Amino acid sequence: MTGKVKWLVQKEGFSMANRADAIEALERFGFAYDGFGILPSSSKVLNLEYILTDPDEKIIVRGGTRLHALLNTATGISELAEGIFADQLSHGPRYLDQLRNGIFYDEQKFDQAYYAGLGLPLLNSDATMYPVAANLMLAFDRDKFIKPSKDEKAFDAGILAAGETIQAFIARQPQARNWCDETVVIASCKTIIAEYRFFVVEGEVVTGSMYRFAGTANFNANIPADIFAAAREFAHLYHPHAVFTMDLAETSEGIRIIEYNCWNASRLYAADVGKIFHAVQDYVQRQP
């Protein structure tokens, strides 16, 4: 089945690079799109009453995790915007479904605390998971790698220095938020040669990009054949959703999976935007 598709691009609370890349691509491909915003202190979606014009129009979102959180708790469309019109209210459940279907996310399946137990070739297969609230004063006698287990990234990953508490590490993160109920991944520090992001649709790798080399940002679409082959193999091992990103690390001990991420908010780096945008649009159009 095919149908009309509209992309929604978050214009506030979403990185400028992500926003600019999306708008440039959508205009180049002639894909229909609208912009929306979510202010940090608000639970309302700006411009939503002007976006929802057809209850049968399918939606694809390029934006941060806040919209997913709002949609996850909303019981009606009027909770999401101040000026919802009567006709929109009459189709409210349908509009909510279309918005939810435009975000390729499952909180449990993108949580490393969940997929760490599935026998995948993970970079941090030696990790231990610690609930933050019960382990704020936990420290180790050597440097450790630390990151939130959930995809929504309550704080940035980094190195927990020897003797530093989890609480102190989080306190020095500029973007730390909503971390009290988080679980942290604590693992040994690894030496990584390069890091890559791959975009997967229905189990197939569509495109990819290097994003870090020797610890420094390096966006490069020229991916070695063995890395791409590993990505294709790994893409069949686990599907947190029909569309997702999978980050791989090249190490002296082989190629490993760093993590899985929700595609809607993932940086594109030097990946072939045309391939991924067309693949996602085609997939959505085929859905009933």
C-alpha cells in the first residue's frame, strides 16, 4: 500500500547539523515536510495544529527524543498542542497513531541493559550494569568506561577516572538530565582504531559513515570492505526496530558492536543521505 508521507523536522531542541542536513535533503528530493518545535519547559508541540491536515497522511520524524516521550504518555491529541481544531479532535486517535508510527523506537529493545544479554558481539561485552540511584558513590581503583544504558542518553559517555564516583562524573556532564532512574554501563577501557555508524532498514544496511578515527571526529563515507561486510552480517543478528542505526568499533581484537540507536535522532555524518531518506520513505509508504 502506498500513500502520502510527510516528514516532520524538529527546529527547536534538535542539533543544528541534524536539522540542516534533513531540510537540505528533503528539499533536494522533493519530499513533503513541516517543521515543529518543543520548548524545554513545555509539553506542547509547536505548530502541530498546522501540521495535522490529513489523518491518512503517514509521518516520518527527524527530531530528538522529547517528542517520543510526549507521545508515549499522551492520551489525546489535545494534550500535545494548544490550538487543536475540532476536526482534528474528531480524528485524534488516528493522528496520534500516525505520529507514533513516525518514530522508530522501542525503549526496552534500544536499552543496552536488555540486549547485552542476547549474545551479540558487543564492544563492552564485559560490562556490568548499575542502577544510578543506588550507586552514586561507587568508584573504582582504575579508569573505567561509563555510559547510560538507554538510547535516550541521560548524559554523555566518557571515562570514569580512578577514584571518581558515578555522582561526580554525572555532575561534570554539561547535558546531564533525567538520570535518577537510569542504569549505567561500566566496562573496561578499550583501544579503538575507528568508529562507524550504519543505517539499517528491514535488516539491510543502506549506508554508513566513519565518524571517529584514533579518538578524533572524522566523517568519511569511504568505509573499508571488511567493516562493511561485518555491518551487513551484524545487521541480521538483532533488530530493535524496522529502522535503526548500529555503531561499530574497529579494534585490534576485531570488529565489535558499540550500540544501537534510534534513527530519528541519530547524526548522519558522511552517510549517503539520499539512500537512507529514500529507504525510510519507501518503507513507510509500504506500510498499511
